[in-house]
Amino acid sequence: MSNIAAKLRARRAEARTRRALSRAIDTASSATVRQELLAIAQARHTHMR
């Protein structure tokens, strides 16, 4: 049972991270910061699964 709970917690944490990163990209103060955040998001996406 704890394995299922751990998977749910990990999934929620990933969703929180995606939302936070998306919010940061949307509110980035400059194009350079936005591009850096997009690079981070793309790097995270390749390691997710």
C-alpha cells in the first residue's frame, strides 16, 4: 500500500513542479530568463519517464 502512496506523492510533486515552472515561464521578466526556464523545463521532461 505504501508503494501506491509513494507513487501518488511523487506524481503530485512532479505536477507541482510543472505548474511552478510554467508559472515562472509565464511571468519571466526577460526573454533570456524565459529561455533559461524553458531549457530547464525541457531537460526535466526528458528525465521524467
